[in-house]
Amino acid sequence: MRKVRQLLAGVLCIGLLAGAQIIACGAEGNTLRFNEDGTFKIMQVSDLQDIGFLSPAAKHLIRNALALERPDLVVLAGDNIANFIPGLPEFLYRGYAKLAIGQFMRIFQKAGVPVAMVFGNHDSQDSLSREGQLEIYRSYSVYTGPDRADYRLPILDARGEEKWQLFLLDSHTDAVKTEQLDWLVSVNNRSVPAMVFQHIIVPEIRDYLVPSTSNPLGYEAPNPSEYNYVRESPCPPSAEQYCGELAILRAQGNVQAISVGHDHTNNFVAAADGVDLINSAASGFNPFCNGDEDRGVRIFIIKEDQSKYAEKTLRYREACTGPAVRLMNKVNVGESGGIRVVWTYLTCLIYPLLSLFK
């Protein structure tokens, strides 16, 4: 009996140590390296706005995009969760946030792909603090971020030399702040290219979209196509909230792009005198969108040779096929928030049956 107890104690000890290692990995972050072919692929997932039961259609998009593209890093570009129960005390909301974040983080954990994250305005409005949310993210070993909202991710070559860098910035409910940009300038490695991910676009976007009389919004995307479009008015911060971020980043000389979400049905790349302004359409089914053509993920490919990045959009309709998936899309696009939420809950229940007909 004593030997059995000793064996069980040993197994428990090993389990605890393994669990500690997993938590430590999430806390310290994962080293990001270029592949043998000198490339590194990033998948941007925007505006999931998870309410605790992530739409099965959104899960399909994420899983299929991971399988098709095999990214080296996923960047969650803000509004990852949504405060579906306003006014709930934090000690109760913590469990709700854990449930919501787990809906998508478990997918990435199972796939073994590193994840970075920025906060959006809906994350900022939630009843759980940033520190509380970060604690949940950091409980997953694939999470690459530290215990703060703004951070830098270097990407190394096989020799361990830094060849690229990513900046993850919290744009709060309106804009990135002066002190955040002061920090970025202080840690920026100007000898290598950089890309910035945040949730909300900068006000200068209106200067770099194309004026249009045919689009009632008054703007058109440069080189308009099925992948480059403006379907809602850009929603940047006001002049009072803005601290001149674009000029500061442009002055760095090595920042190639700012990539955002927030404006759910806009999807474009606008060249802004050296720093591209990139808006990616929503990946989730809780934000209002026009249909599956307005949902997808953006793929970035950066290279060890430090040349300009490449990008493309992978839309829902391209990543997800079959009658069951198309039906999931239809029932997840409601005409009002209440209808959409009801459909989200119902489809969580009926999806196992629908999936038999894929």
C-alpha cells in the first residue's frame, strides 16, 4: 500500500510539474522563428466578439483557415470577447470571460499555433480588467504575450538573430496613447522591419481612401475588388483623442504597416506614404455584417530577407464549404442583435445534426 501511495504521489508530482511548465511557457512566451524557407506566416483574426458561446460558423472559419494556411502565429486583433452581461460583478464575470476566451483559445491550443492578442473597445468595456483577461490568456501555453497589454514580438532566424518585429498595441476604446508610442520608440529595433497590430484605425485613413461618388459612403478602397472594399464609414478616433500615431510610426522608418479590425465590413490595404493602413473584415458572427463575403481572416507572409510583406484575404466562403456550413452561415446572420444571439445559441444545439450533412 505504501508503494502504491508513493507511486501515486510521484505521478501527481509529475503532473503538477508538467502543469507548471505549461503555465510557465504561456507566461514567458514562445520564441518565434522563420521557417527553413525563410518565411513566417501570420493569420489575423478580427472581431470575434465572443459572447460565451462562439458561433459554430466562426469556429469553422478558424479551424479551416488554420488547416489551409498553417500559420506560424495567430494575431487576435481585438474585440475578442463582448460584454454580453453588463453590470455583472467582476467575481462572477471572471467565469464568463474564461468561458468566452476558452471558446477560441482551445482551438489554437489544440492546433499548437502561437497566439498574440490586442484589446479592442469591447474588451475594454468588459467587467473583467485587462489584468484579469490577460491571466486567462496566459493560462494557455500557446499564448506568446507577457502580462501587459503592449508588447513587442521579435522574429528570429535560425542563428537566433532578429530579422523582423511585431508590435501589439492596445487602442483602448478610442486610440493608442502618447505614452504607448513613447515606449514603442524606446524599444524599436530600427535595423529590422516592423508591423503594428491594434484594433482601431488612425484618422488619416480618410486621406488615403479614394473619393467616390458611386459609393454612398463617399469612399472607395484603392484598387477596389471583391477583396478590397469599403462597406461602412471608417470609425477612427476623434482629433481630441488622437496623438498623431501615424506620423510617429512613419518617422521610425522601419514600420511597414498598421493592421486593424474594428470596422467589420471594411477590407482593404491603403498605402499611406510609407506605412500601409490595413483594415481586415470581421472573423466572427456576432458583429453585424452583410453576409459571408464580409467575414474572413487576413494572411501575412513576412520574409527573413526583410523584403516587403505579402498579404491576402481568406474569406469564409473560401475556407468553409458544404451545405451544412452554408446553412450555419445563414442562420448566424440575423437582422438584429437579439435575433443573432438567439440563433447563436440555437445553432450550438443543432450543429451536431447539421454536421452530418457536410
